[in-house]
Amino acid sequence: MFINVGKEYGENLCTMEKGRELYEVLKSCFEKEDQITLDFSDTKLITSHFFNASISCLIKDYDIKTIQKKLDVMNIPDYAKQLLNISIGNAIEFYKKNKN
């Protein structure tokens, strides 16, 4: 499945609500699809709130290797890639602590 994130959720991805919308789609796709591509080419602003509520939430449902295998992120600005990596790292720590 291919998702143009900017066209589907707006060019400014600043809210947890928009992130939750994407998370619900991703979770459904993970159960059905082998590969999901997120294209960020039509976005102007992406915040950690969006990532915390979308991609990083997948950590509670799937291990990181499964996410890396199934999810391809393209055309993401460098600053947003850094935010995404921080968000995922924080989610890994958070869910690891809460599983124990």
C-alpha cells in the first residue's frame, strides 16, 4: 500500500489527532499488507506529536524489526527523520518499561 501522507492528512502534520488517524490506517494495513510506503513529499511541517501518535505507536503492537521490514518511509525531510528516530527510540523505552 502507498500512502501520500501530505495529501491524506495535510501538509502540516502537527497534531496527535492526525497521527492517530494514520496509526489506525497503519495498524489495519499491518494486519493485511506485506509492505506499506509512506511518502512525505507533500508535507511542509511535521512535529513529534504526529510521530508519537502514529508510527511510534506501532511499537506497542509490533517489534521494531517487523516495523522496519513492513514500513518504508520516503521523501521525509532530514529534521523530520531525526524527530521520527527520537520518537521511535522513546517509544521502545516506554513500552519496554511498561511490559515488565
